[in-house]
Amino acid sequence: MKKITMTITLLIVWSINIFSQDSSSSTLTKSSIFIGYDLGEMAFNKFQNFGGEIGYKFKNDHTLSFVYLNVKLTEGHLSSGFANAVDGNNVTGLWHAYDLYYNLPIFRFKNGTSFVYGGLTAGYQEHLYQHTSLEDSVENKTATIGFDIGLRETNIFKVKGLYINLQIPFGYNFIPQEETKLGDATVNKSVFDQTISFFVGYEF
């Protein structure tokens, strides 16, 4: 997971060096309401339940958004090197997240429709891990605080208002998930979380 995140971050930085304009140049756009579907998180978990965002983009491209996740976590995803949440098999999960984000552009691309952003986040999350053949389970509920970086582009495929949002949040759990044995598997301790979302949506 850390290698993937580092690779994505390096790609973003590389893209900035090649295509970005001076971040001090102000670009005013039309303010808009946007709504998007988390295609990335849902694809990782066989599109079970729902993940999405809704928010407001100001004229200076600052955004205030709310992200809601109700994701049934698959055994394969939890035990993968990407998630690294569980060591072993036969554990599935359920993830509820309610997160508020405030983001602002850091670097703008020359095309004028995309930019790299950063910001702050705070929210509340619930994780439930359940063994598939035993009655063993563990649940963790916590408030969170953190920051995020990402890449946003609008008018994809020259469709006005269609956007993509690659978002990488980093969060601190006020109540950490403690290491817990569920059968032969282990739910790993989690104080700091880092995930990746890929929203596809529309600006109105």
C-alpha cells in the first residue's frame, strides 16, 4: 500500500513539474455543486453498497465536500497488500465513513481544467470485522482528523461538468483499532489510516 501511494505521489509531482503553471496565478471559475461516485473504493470491493461525495466548488476552485461510505469489505481486499487490514483469510468487513473535506488548489495545469489540491479533513468512522465461519467479530468506532492530497479534472472527454477526483486522505484515529485475533486471522492495529478514492461525477 505504501509503495502504491508513493508511486502515485511521485507521478503527481512529476506531472506538476512538466505541466503546471505558477500556483500564485489566480483562476476564477464558475461556482458549482457537484456529486460523485467512488468508483475506486467500490471496484475494490465488488461494488457492494455505496460510496460517494457531494460538495460545493467556489469560484477560486476551493471545495467543501462531504464523503459518505457504506462499503461491504471483501475478504480478498482486506487481506491484500493494498489494504493490509487483515493478516490471514476468512474475514470480511463493513466500513461506514462520514467525512468533511476542505480543499484548495496547490498547482494548476496549463489546460485550465485540472489542478492538484490539498486540504484538511475531519469525520467519524466505523469498522466492523467479522469471521466468515465463526461468530468472532470486532468493531471500532472513532472520530478522525487528517489531511488529503489529490488531483481533480473537469470537462472530461470534453463533456462540460463531467469530472474526476483522485483523492488520497491520511487520517488519525482518536480511538485506534487494536490488533485482534479472529480465528486464525489477525485484524491489524490501525492508528493512522491512508486510503485512495477515485470519484467520477458531475458539476451542476
